[in-house]
Amino acid sequence: MTRRTLTVVSAGLSQPSSTRLLADQLAGATRDELVRRGAEVEIQTLDLREYAHDVVNHVLTGFPPAALRTALDAVAGADGLIAVTPIFNASYSGLFKSFFDVVEKEALAGRPVLIGATGGTARHSLALEHAVRPMFAYLRAVVVPTAVFAAPEDWAGDGDDSALRARVRRAGIELAEQVDRRPAATGPADPFALTTSFEDLLAGRDPA
Amino acid sequence: MQFGIFTVGDVTVDPTTGRPPSEHERIKAMVAIAQKAEEVGLDVFATGEHHNPPFVPSSPTTMLGYIAARTERLLLSTSTTLITTNDPVKIAEDYAMLQHLSGGRVDLMMGRGNTGPVYPWFGQDIRNGIPLAIENYDLLHRLWREDVVDWKGRFRTPLQSFTSTPRPLDGVPPFVWHGSIRSPEIAEQAAYYGDGFFANHIFWPKEHTQRMVALYRQRFAHYGHGSADQAIVGLGGQVFMRKNSQDAVREFRPYFDNAPVYGHGPSLEEFTRETPLTVGSPQQVIDRTLGFREYVGDYQRQLFLMDHAGLPLKTVLEQLDLLGEEVVPVLRKEFDSLRPAHVPEAPTHASLLAAAGGAKDSTVHAVDDVTGKAPEEDR
């Protein structure tokens, strides 16, 4: 049985948080589909509020404190990423952006990502498409077509038959499909590894 | 083992008084700190090189030449010399001159500089940082070892029949260290030439230093300069001490909280846990510093950052008293007793001279004093 890891990043600030609730539903839907496809799934969820100070410290000092290091490794080493943010001022929250600002370059390249967001009104829903999706496109992640936005009225829907549940299921299947077709993740390149010879360096030859 | 201090040369407001020193005060303070370093028995004083405010040391050999004239024993070094934006020809000339004036009390640490706008001020581009460091150093290395150099590269005008003067003192070039925080290419460069590798160490978790030093040691052995544990390693450190550790923490906290680099970020407690910064009693500094060898192996040079973040000169001089009287004598003894016999000391002019089989006058008498012509032009 193939073993797959999903890392879930939730930038919800309140406790309990509707952002975390949506993140859990997306993770559950993805896991169900991966299990249906014969995988064993391990889910690790990161509530960014717990890393808020560490993220700022990293931005200021240039290195992550130990707990944040572990969180970043979980992002870089996952087979699939689920990233969910509340929408503030028509975009992702500052904490969500700051966290992904300190994720190592290349760590998400080619990685399947499912994006989701919550907001106080459905009029924020396209922030997923004009803000969150382009950020992951820049990071060269593979963002699945369905992005899931949950407005207050969505939570009032009718259990398993609600429109939100249907979107969550569809998005989970899309992410599982992308994870399933890829070899297991190996994490980002080691920044301390020597990738060139001194002869090439002296000759001014670019190893890339 | 060598012990010393390295300074950035920052002009920073003292957060407890709100007053910034003038450039003049800071420059004079750096000289006083260097003289104090010799007085308390330290071995090395190294100055940074910067070409933008709030830093004063834009002209390291001027400062080090002045300090050389006022000291007897102190080894003068840099932290770092910008091998990217300085012309390697000028570095060869300036530091050979300093070597003569100081009686061989000179070595250098090469660094790249990480401030993008500085590069174009000197006709360069930060995106070429590594290639500049590689090409320029290779030329510098030749200029000190070959009397007449023909050279062509990517970043400076070609040289034809060029002799860098003065030739190195006694025919022995100054020892060179290469400093880098996380560029494996620079560890590789240091290993290739059999030069020293210096890990800044102080602003990052120890794992960075450990990885870089391990790579350098492994490549040093690969290039046949000796076994991995014979490679020449230097480390930075940062300490603030009082007899009573609570006093040290209380006094240093406002400087820490407002310091350049890490100020307004992690707490003093977090930063001392995550990095080698030690704020406490001399004994705590001794214990922490001895711990460095557990993850880099036996090493040759330990430099401490003592004078940044707006600390007043008086306080810095008190710190140097503590360092010289209570910390370094113990460290010297402990490190020396732990180091195996086959692990060398850091090279000095005397040891390099001995290795070269003694002094030779390396003066190049190539030019007719009257006509200014080189002999080959008359043929």
C-alpha cells in the first residue's frame, strides 16, 4: 500500500475557526479518495496562529525557529498540500502570505495544491482566483481546478447534500488524483549541497 | 588556538540614551577596542568592510595600518574583505603593504557582501556574487605568488606583464580565510586552495555552521591538503558578560531588543537558545564556547562580536577585560588540552615562513630607474 502525506495549512485565527473547519473537510475528502485508490494517508495540520511569532521572527532574522522549521519541512515534504485562508481586504490574510513567504524557494514546485478560503460574504469568493491561485502559480505549484470558498450561508446548507459538501468532495477528488499520479515527494533540495565542481566555477561555467 | 574580536563598525544609537555616536567617535572607538584587545591578551582584531551608512570601515587597510603602528603583537584581519566589489589588484597591493608595515601581522577573510545596491557603486552586479568571488580570488592568489602575471577574465580589464608591488613580506603571502554563511561554493573554494574557512556562526542556528564546516573539511581532504580534521576553521561568537548572569541579561536586553539584524524580532531568550549568542556569566560563556567544538571539531580561531548594537565604548572595554582575564585563558587551556597533536594551529606569518624554508627577499627589480623601461623592452 502506498503511503501518502497530506499537509494542511489553516490560517484561521479564531478558535474554533471556520477556516480550520473547511480545511478539515477538504483534508477528509482528499483522504477518502486516496484511500479509495488504495493509499495509506497521513495528515498533518498546521494552524498558522501557533506559528505567528515564529513566522515574523523568520522574516526578521532569516532563519526559522525549531518549531517553524518542522512545519516548513512538513510543507516541503508532503505529497499534497491543502492551503486555506480567511479572506481579509479582498485577499489572503497577512499571516497566510507571510508563512508562504518563508517557505523555501522550489519547495512547492510541481506539488499538487488544493486552495480554499472563508469569508464574511460570498462576494469575496473570487479572491481565491485573483490572489491565492496566482501566488501558488508563482511558486510553480500545481493548483487543482476546483478552489473552495465557504461563505456564512454555505455553513447553513443541508449536511451531506449541501452545495459546499459537493464542492469539497470534487476538490478532494481532484487533489487525490494529482497526488496519486506522482511519485512520493522528496522535499526541497538541500541548500548546503554542493552542486558544481570547482573547475566549473573557475571556468565560469553555469552548472544549471 | 587564536582568540580575538571582530567588528562590523556600525554606527548605532545607544537605545538606553537615544544618542548615536558620530562617525569620528566610532572610528576612534574601534581603534581603542583594537588596542584593548592586545592589552588584555587577545590574538586577533578583525574589521568589517562596508561602503554604506550606518557603517564606518570603508577603508580597512588605513585603519589596520594605524592600529599596526600602535600595537606590537596583535594579528590584524578583516571580517570581511569584499572580494566581489574590490579590485583584486588593489587588495593584493594594499594588504601586501600592510603586511610589510605590520611585520607580517596580517591575514584576511574574504566575503561577498550581501547588499545589492553596493555592487553597482563599484561597477558590479550582485547576481554575479559567486563568480566574482571565484574569479577575483583566483587572480589575487596568483598576484601574491607570481612575480609577473598575464591574466584575462570576465570581470576586470586584462593584465599584461603585471607585477603587484610590494611583493609579499619575505615572499610569503598573507593567510586567507573565506567566510560564508550558507554558500557551499565558498566552502569549496576555501578547500580547493587549502585556505581557512570562517563561519560567521552568530546569527543562525548551529546546524548551518555544522553543515558548512563539514563540507569544507571533507573537500579540504579531497583536495589533498591534509585530513579533514586538519582543515583550518574559524568561528564567530557573540557574548555579553557580567559576573552575575542576571545583571548581564538586564543590561544587555535593551541593546538586544533594538539591535540591527535581530532587533524587534525574537526575544533574547529565544535567540540565545537558537543561536550561539550567550548572555551571562564568564563561566557560561566558557561552557557555551567549549561546546562549539562538539559540532565543528577542533578549530583554530574564535572571534567574538563585542561592540555592536550601540553598546558604549566603556562597556565594550569592560567586556574585553572580562574576556581577556576570565574567559580566554580558560578557553585557551581547555581547547589546547582537547586538541590532538596532529591538528595544526592557524597559520601565521612565522609558521608559513618556516614551512616555506625561510625568508626570501621577493623584491622585483624589473624596471630601469632612469628610463622606466623593463629589461625585456631593451632587447
